[in-house]
Amino acid sequence: MKTTTTPAALASIKLELGPTVTFAPAPEHFDADQILMSRAFDLVSPAIWGAADWRAPVLAVLTDADLTAAGVTLEQVTAAVEFFTATKATVVTTNAHIIRAEGYRAGPAGT
């Protein structure tokens, strides 16, 4: 079931995420699933991990504390990788979660 986020709920999310967060102009509401996907992908985005841009291969190491702090699950992160890159993420868990994916550019959407 999809849910939508009201402007009041977005204000609450902004308070939770911090004062430097800004939202792009959009229709009257954001889809809560889109917000969650973005939050999850931000943890593993190749651009965050040193690549030139988000379309590069995904290689990230996350702890359970990282996931908790972002308010997402490992399953949501892997779903976000597939949503944004059209490639499947693999996860190896030891003391942390190592997440890999071919990335947008190498996947079917990037060709």
C-alpha cells in the first residue's frame, strides 16, 4: 500500500534529518515510498563513496548502526539499489554489510 506525505509530515521529516536538508519543489505531497527509497540509496550511492557520480558501481560498507540512524532496513537499501540502478545488489554480512551492485551505467538502463 502506498502512502503519501503531507506538508506537515515533511516538516517533521526535515526536523529529523537536520537543518541543512532542503526539499525540491514538487506537487502538494511527496510519496512516502520515494522518500524512503532516497534515504536508503543515499547510504550506498556511489557518489557518496567516492565515485564520480551515482551511476557508477555500488560498493558500500554499512553497519547496523548506520541503518538504524538512517531509519531504514538492509532490505530497503537493496530495494533502493535495484530501484535507482536497475541492477541487483548482493550483500555479504560479517561484522558489517558489504553491498555491491553493477550500478546504473553497467546495467540494462545505462546502455
